[in-house]
Amino acid sequence: MAIHVGSPPLEGTSKARTVALTVNGEGVELRIEPRVSLLDALREHLGLTGTKKGCDQGTCGACTVWSDGRRVLSCLTLAVAGEGHEITTVEGLQDGGELHPMQAAFIAHDAFQCGYCTPGQLMSAVALLEEGRAADDEIAEWMSGNICRCAAYPNIRDAIREVRDAAGGE
Amino acid sequence: MTAVIGREAVRVDGREKVTGSARYSGEIALPGLAYAEIVGALVARGRITSIDTRAAENAGGVAAVLTRRDLPAVNRVPLVPSLMGGPAPGETFFPMQDDEVHYAGQPVAIVVADSLEQARYAASLVEVSYAGAPSVTTIGQGRGDAYEPEKIFGGFMPARSRRGDARDGLASADLGVDATFRFAPNHHNALEPMTTTAVWEDDRLTLYDSCQGIKAVQLTVAALLGMSPSRIRVLTRYVGGAFGSKAMVWPHVTLAALAARHVRRPVRLTVSRAQMFTSYGHREEQEQRVRLGARRDGALTAIRHDKISVTSPFDDWAEPAFCAASQLYAAPAFEGVHRLVRGNTMTPTFTRGPGEAAGVFSLECAMDELAGRLGIDPVELRMRNLSDVDPNTGHPWSSSGFAECLRRGAERFGWDARDPRPGREREGDQLIGTGMAAAAYPVAFFMRTQRARARLYADGTAVVGTAAQEFGTGMTTVLTQVAADALGLGLDDVRLDYGDTDLPTAGSPVGSNGAMMVSAAVHYAAAAVRDRLVALAAGDPASPLHGADPAWITVDGGRMALADDPGAGESYGELMERHLMGDTEALGTWDPPPLDTPYGLLTFGAQFARVAVDADLGTVRVRHMVGAFAPGRVLNPRTARSQLMGGMLWGMSQALLEGTHMDAGLGRWANASLGDYLVPVNADAPEVDVELIEVDDDVTGPLGVKGVGEIGQVGSGAAIANAVHHATGHRVHELPITVEDLLPALEWEAGR
Amino acid sequence: MRPFAYARADDVDTAIATVLARPDGEFLAGGTTEIDLVRQDVLRPGLLVDINDLPLDRVDDLPDGGVRIGGLARMSDVAEAPGVAERFPVISEALLQGASPQLRTMASMAGNLCQRVRCGYFRDAVSPCNKRDPGSGCAAITGFHRGHAVLGTSDKCIATHPSDAAVALVALDAVVRTRGPHGERAVPIDEFFLLPGDTPEREHPLEHGELITAIDVPGAATARRSSYLKVRDRASYEFALVSVAAAMDVRYRTVADIRLALGGVATKPWRARTAERSLLGGPATREAFAEAARRELAPATPLPQNEFKVELAQRAIVRALTALADGDEEGGTR
């Protein structure tokens, strides 16, 4: 059976265009080319430098953000493809001036050193609880998409366990 | 009095780091910013025959394409480690001065564009043609031409060292071990890529640079460009990891400055992850041979330690194999020689635990083998060879704690329950093994004068400034604690100002010296302010403390009081208001003890590890690590433990994962990405126990601090390798230890 | 990064038409390989047609007990889909071990099948590589090839197929359903993956503008007892040195049914038919597993740095099958 592929092609342009994103609950518009990654849009165009660029290749996890609540790598996401999705970055974790419990737990457990992977770790750690993968024997595997070169891993696990237990105890 | 030093204070920069508000060097917003991208050489050796920049220049949005023709002549500056406080280029070679190519990845052009994307794209359009020449990049290729240099390690160390007669000692031994270990090159791969943002205003240059020492950056760029340091300011607060890679100042920093001057705009140059393998040196490929002689009772008669490694075409660099390794044990004779192969690579550089990570690995694996052959427990063998003095000089240790580390570490690990016979413990498919090793790292006094300034306001709060930066060690936290302690203030009342070369001079915190040297200056600055006010109170008839002996006045929470009558006293603020002082400030300076200080200077520790080796598949997973360390006085156990834990996991990684593979045919690193250069992920990291053993040391500065930055990595790899041997009965002599090294030792009947 | 045009399609036909309208048009799904390789200048599309809004992300049960996995279903969703996790645990396990959680959330199943090799010489955009630049040579054969293939290689290319999920799907005789300019077709998955031979640049039979709409996994009772074993240096977040997808039905200590495929060792997800033939109807013993593994790897063409894979693969096969056989016995049902 032959399928007739007759629909008119979409217009595609490599020129800068206006892209409307929702970042941390706020609508923003920026003029960017299609090749701009979500990561670079956040860092270079929106001034949201909390999201980090460690490899730009999907191998380190420093650029982890949420798209519609699910954790993704912003270095491998085109900003233009982020239209229509709710993007959340580390800057959106706080509730008013109040630290998210995971942020507080990271400080309390010394779950970072240089701090460069930390925003990505936090975005994964909070997502992990949502995903229901925070059992003692799951945390390490489900946090393995975020490299910490300072190797604060045991402390990161401690912080996650604390937040998990506090949430479960309420 | 509530002690501030030694308290488990949380990091002073914690909030900035968890909220994402900490701005690293590539995150400074600047109007008119342009982006630079380096074009690296594709050949390892040869000559550039032509560079066609037209396509790049015409790509649109490109501000400039710079080649060697666009760069001024740059001064030649000798390679001197940044700890010495002067200019400190990572290699004496500076690129884009002529057409010669000495290593793959060497910068040959720089593209500056309006956007990050366009800079990268235009860089791919630069057409460079080469006349290639045969290259040497591995020991295997250059062994025949190896030579013994005069000095190594940036001129720090002689290439040869000896005490007693090692040949005699080996000959007269009851028993010997002769083992050779091969180490893959390592790249630090800090998570933050090297980034420099350069801004010119007239003839003044501001740099934001991810570095380990802002003063070193200032002085190096000044020396290379022939500028006065007073015209260069470096501003860096946060650095996303360093591990030695940012201890020296690499060409891209100055290239960024030159590019910015060329385009008359602020320029940010970020090194890509692939370029991270050719932009800042590495731990060199090396081979170490250790020969031990011992009597039946375990006493070492001699150690012979030889190293061969690859250096660059320009510099005689080798990390020293046997600083600590020659000092750990009381062997009457020691001899060691470094030999070098000139290769087409960058000049290697400091990598966490420089020298000791590989040198002590070799020694401690050989010691393990010796223990097995003697039938002496490995911990006991070390105990029998303890030295009360530095065996190289005969000087007493400034402090030791080695025996205590061995004892407490063994206790915490449960070492006594160990069956010494290899290959006896099994859990299902897993062969379980345990191993241990000694750890040691030198304390060196090569730094220059350290300075800090303390200013106390009349409201009882203080600002302390020093030209340090924070790259994850927690130094800014402990400096805040030290200042608060000396001032007698609460932690919250002291703010540390740092990350600016205009602040009082501090050296590059490298070689585990940061806390020791900068805290000394901070201590003296803060103590000077306190002493001044205490003296003022004691001499002030209006003060309740009038006439008191200042030595008997303590300060707590900003209130001065008599030590034996806390009711009698007043606050700093009351005193200062009476004297119409809005603030008061003092400069603190600390000069290191002389290099020939008559003490043995070494930080000691002991490492223990339990591993599981898959009996069929040969994969090694570390189950548990224990480290006991005696780093002098511990300023903050929380951050100290984190440093040590991180180091221990680095040792694990060195033992099992990390290796950069050279494609000797192409002369290029073959696995230059974080997907292929394996660093540990969360699932690799076991639980790590760190035991801190405080020892008094009145040689290493006013606070008795020795350092925690590197020793965690020293010996932890050896403990793991020894545990792998204990699990399997097989000793691997190559790092990283991988599946293919172990398969031959694992039973496999079906292989036929 | 090379500029490219971008368009976002709402329906399949428009997506296909849009890609077809330009010779350098390509689909963009999860982007986890594609965006990376465009940035590396390895792939040079002039137009990316974003197909993430297409309604191809469902996971549905098929009447024969099988499952239809939409081409745009995400790895993470497929791994957790009840029909997959219960009836085809080997697929779930391969997916969960196949990438980090972030990548699994992004990556589509179709993209997973089409992902490009991890050979460093292919990815660096400059080394000789017949796959990227036909006729330029293969740097891996004389260079660094520890991770490369020992089965299905040619003198043109030895790059390992990187997918884990595809190994499980190959073991289970999945069918790749596509739609393109010449209509719809169904390609048995083993035929979907092409050996490099003299044309390593051709990795699958998809035409320009042909889109994977779904992957059908036929029902198979054996698959309920299946597993994925992945051997790697790092404990997680790494491609396989060797992997084994295995499903086995043991009755009266005899192998009544067996599906076996290997990853990490071959230039395509490697159905181990030689081993299957060796085992089927024979005893489910360690010795038989080892013999079957030996036969499967007999034609291996290793190079110095990846020679260990020949033995490692055999060991992994034995481990995987032994575990399945032991599980059967412990289950006590037969």
C-alpha cells in the first residue's frame, strides 16, 4: 500500500526567530536561531547561569533541567523545541526566599565541593523523589547521570535520604 | 568560649552554590561580549603550510580570525610552579608564535564571533594545511632515547636522589621484591571547562579566569605580555574544580586577552570538553620500577625506585615518584632516578597527589607483595619499618601520627578479622578482597609571603580580605573560621572578601598548602586587630579591663573579658565608640619557615579498601573504603573529611577507571570525552569512612595545619589494587585495572 | 555549530513531506545523538524536522501477547510500561541500563535504534573514518579499539553498535514498522541493522524521509523469563563492553526455547543464532552454555586491544544463561 505523502512542507528557517519559553513559571521571549541549545539560551540569553555546561555532549549531567517536570539534558535540547513545555531550572527550586529542602540538605551534608555540578545534581535529586526511585539501593544508580568530579557522591546520597525520610515522616 | 576553629561549619558559599547564584568565570554578564573558539592542530608534529581563514571570516557574525600573523611576540617565561608566587606558565612554549606544531590540539588559530554557536561553526571553517612529521607520544615509542634530566617538576626537584648504598642493601637482603607498574596518563577533567573572560579598558586588563591562583594568572599574563601587574586585575570567586589542572597558567588565558585586545571587545574563551585534553597538561604516562630488599623480620634494607615518563618537547617535567615514597620507611638505603622521553604532548602538570599518587602506589603495592612473601601482616610490616626521623635527612618529624593512622584505620576497617590468604572469600559470584596501603604527602615551604587584611567595624562585624579563590576545597570557609576565631567573633559576624588580585597577596593554594599558608596570614591579620583593641582596653582608664594583663583577656562574641573573671569586660563596640573609631584594620603577613627547616615534613595516613571482583566477568567494584589521616590541626572536620573522601575516590578512580589513551599513530588522545574518559559516577562510589587524627605541629605555621587536599588520593589506589590481589591472587601491574587484566586470572574451564 | 533550519510537525505525513522537501532534511526526535553530533560537526543537516509532537508515543498490547512500541515512546516510559516490564523484562532491563535517567527521558525508541556509533574516530569529525567519510579509511583498526567489535566487522569499519535496547529487541524478533515516501513497510529487526561490509555509511535500510512509526514485539511466553546482562568498566552510565540479552525456557532440564543476542561485541545488535542452535533441545547445563558460547564466538575477528571481548562475551553468555536456568529451577514449576 502506497501512502501519499502530499501534505505541504512546513517552513523551516535557520534565521533567528522569536521563541517563547516558560521558564520557572514565567513566560519569556527571546530571539534566537534554531541551533541555540536550551542550555545556551538559559545561560547566554536569559542570564540564568545556574544551569551549568560541563561537557555539552550529554555525558556529565551538569545541565540537567526539568521539562514538564521530567529531568532532561538542556545541552542536547534545542531551545526552540522547548516551546510549549514548562522548563524549570535550579533558580526555580526555591520557594520565595526559602531554600528547597533538598538545597538545605545539600548544604547540611556537604554534598558538593566546587559546586559546578550541584545545580544538575539538585534537579536530579528532586526528580528522583518524584520518580519514586529513592530507595537506599536505587539512589546511586538513579543519580548516576550526574557526574561530580569532586566525588561528593556519598554525601549526595546522605542528603537525598534525609529529604526522603523527612517527606515520608510527615 | 565557643571554639570556631575545629567546628563543623557549613560552607560559607553553600547558599550561592545550591541556588545557582554563584557566578563562575564564564558567567559574568558583559555588554558587547564576543565568544572565542580555539582551532587546535590536527597533527602532533609538523609545520603549518597554510591557513585559509576566508570562509570563517565570511561566515557572518565573525569579529576576527586570528592566526600567528595577528599575534604579537609573547615573552618567553620560565616554567616555575605557581606555589613559588611568581609567573607560572604551564609550559615554556607559547603557541601561535611560529608555524611549528609540537602537539595535537596546539592552538593554531582563534575565531572570535558574536555568538557561541557562530564561533564554533566558524572555527570549523578554518582550513589549516600541515606538513606532518613523525611524532613520538608514548614511552613505547621513545624508550630508546630516554634521558636523565638535571631537574624535574618545574625545577623543583633533582631527578636523582639517594641515601646509603641501595645496591649493597638489595644485595644483602634476605628477600627481595622487584615490581614494575605502568600508569595510563590522566586528565583532571574538572567539571567546569577552562574559561577566561578578558576585558580591556584602555591599557588595563581585567580577567575572569577559572584558575587555582589569581595572583599567578596576573603575574603570568603580565610576564608574557610584558605588562605591569598593576595594570592587570583578576577577579575569580568560584572555580568549578581544579585538581591541579588550574595550578599553572595555560596559553588560552593569554590568548583570550590577546583576542579581546584585537577585537576591542570583551571576549570569553571557553575550552570545549574535547579541548580539555589538550589545553592544560595532564598526568604523564609513566612506568615505575620498585625494588625492595628486606630481612626476614621485615626490616627494609634498601629501596630502589626508578621512573620513566613522557614529557613535552620543551620542558623537563615529571611528577616526582619518590618524595614521600623515599621518606615513609626507615630503610637505610634508597636510590631513585627519573628518566624522560621527549614526546609530542603538552608539558604534563600537577595532578591531584602529584608524584605521590603514582609513586606511593608503586611502593605500597611492592610492600604488599613483600608482606605476602614474608608472611607478615601488611599493617605490621609498615609498623616494623616506621621511622622516628625523616630517613632522608635524619631530622625529626614536625609531627607524624603514622602509627596511629595505621592502628585506628585498621580498627575502624576491621582489619584484624582478615584471612591473609588470597582468594579465600567469596559471596556468590563475587570474590571479596581487602587491602591496605600507607598514605603520605609532603608539606613544602616553597611559597612566598602570604598576606591578609582584617577590618573590624565598630558594630562588631569584620571583613577579612585576601587574594584567594574557592575551587571547592572549602578554603574560604576555613579562612572565615580562622578569622572569627582570632577576632573572637561569631562566624556570622565575619565576611571573607576574596577572588580579587587587588586584595592582599595570597599564593596559589596548591600542593595541599592553601589552608596552611593563607590561614596563617588571616590569623595574623585578625589577631593583630584583636591585640590592638585588647591593648587599648587594658590601657584605657575608662575600660573595665583597665590595667589587666592583655594576655589574660579573652574575646568571645566580640566581648573582651578577663579570662578568670568573665563578668569584667566590654565589647569591641563600646571601646571603639569611646575612642571614636569607626573601624580598625590590620595587615597580617606570614613567611614560611626556611626551606632547610630541620624537620621532616610529611603528612601521614593509612588507607583500607574492600573490593568485590566478579569471578566470571572480572569487573571490580569497591565496597568500602576507610582512610585515617593525621593532617595536623583540623580547621573544619566537615570540609576536611569531604576533601579526603574526594581524594580517596580519586584514588579509586585512578586504580580502576581513568586512563587517557594515546593513538600513537595519529599522535592524538583517542578518548577525549567524558563518555570515553571514565570518571566515577555515583554508582561507583562506595561509602567512605574518614578518620581524622589530630597531631600537634608547631613548625607548619601558627595554627599547626598540614593539609588535606591530596593525601586522600595517595595510597587509596594501592589499597584497592592490593585488595584486588587479595580477592583474586593476581597482581595487576597496570593502571587502570580493567576487566582484561583480570580475566586471565579467573578460572574459565570452558575457554579450552 | 553549523546553522540549520528547524520546523515542527504535527502529523506524520507533513513531517515526512517536510524532510523530503530538502535533500539535507532530517527528523529530530529526542536529539540525544543527533544534536550532539551536529554540534561535533559529524552530522550536517540543513533542516531538522522536530517530530516530538507526533502521536507515536504509545505502548499498546498486541493481540498475540506482544506489544507495539511507538517510535516516539521514550526509553523511560517504555521501560516502565506494564506490558513491557512484565512480559518482556529483558527490554525493560536493557532500557534502564542503556542510558542515564535524563537521557532515557529524552531519547525515543526509534532514535535509539538509529543512534550512531560511539567510535571516537567517527565522532571527532576529523580522523579517517569510512562511516563518516567513505573511502577515508578506518583509524580504529590501527588505533584505539578496545571498545570495538569482534563480530560482524569488515576491513572498512569495526565500530560497535551502541544500543542496548536493540539487543533485546533483536533477541525477541521485533519488527520495525516504518512509513515513508513509498508507503509503509515492516522490516524484521535483524534485517534492519546492516553489517558494515564495504558500505559502513549505510547502517539501516531507511530511505530519506522514512520514519520509524513503531516497533512490534511479538508475543513470546519465553520472554517472561528473560534478562539483560551488561558488563562495563563503570557501574553505570557507560556503553557495554559486552552485553547479553537472553530469554530461555527450560523444561525437564532441557532447553525448550532460547533467544540470545549480544551487544558491545558486534557491528550490529548480534543475534546469537549459532549458540541458540547449539542449545535448543539440549541440556541446560553450564557446560552446554559454555560450548554454545564458544561456537558463537568462534568466528570472532578480534584485534589486540579487544581480544578480551571474545572470552568476556562467552563468560557473560554463560553467566546470563546460568542465572536464567537457576531461576527456572528455583521456581520449581518444571
